Amino acid sequence: MEAHELALHARIDANVLSEWVEAGWLAPHRTDAVQDFSEVDLARALLVRDLQQLGVNDEGTSVILDLVDQLHGLRRLMREILSGIDAQPETARRQLLAGLHQAMSERAGDTDGRTQMRKP
């Protein structure tokens, strides 16, 4: 979609949209002299608008968007890992799952969510 369409759907001013692109919060694909925005850009614009309406400053918005990007990257990585596991023979899948269960059991005593140093 073009810039004016995204601004209309996100209910933001064209100048605000330009500022968000300049800040790197949206990354339109450029064809000739036209910015082509994706559905992902629209979703990010809506998130940014909501964050700013809640009073989140620009630095906070950048941090939140970075965390969202990391989360999506981890989800993509998990899908790839699961596909790789699914492609393995049954015995290899069982071994991988057993190792995963063991690792999770070892972490069960970790109450603050961080990996604890283990003595050799």
C-alpha cells in the first residue's frame, strides 16, 4: 500500500508517518519514487500509535519495537528448529525430546528465569 493509504488506515498524519520511517520504525519497500508499505508496516504503525497514545516516548518506542522484532525472530527460529526436528528419524526425535526434557527439568529449580552457574 502507498503512504497515504497507510496513514489513512493507521489514522496518522503524513508528516508523522515520515517521522516514523525516518526513525526506522517502519521500513517501506521503495519502488521508483514511491514507498510501498506492507501489512507488517501497518501493524507496526498501529502499535506505535497506540504506544504513543499511552505516553511512551520515542526511546521507549524504539526499545519496544526492538523487543517485538526479537520475539518474532525467535518464533521464526523455533519454527525452523521444530521443522528440523520433525525431519529427523524417529529415534533421533526421541533423543532430542529426551534431552529437552532433561534440560527443562534441570532448569525447573531456577526460580528467577536465568541460567545458573553450575559447578563442574
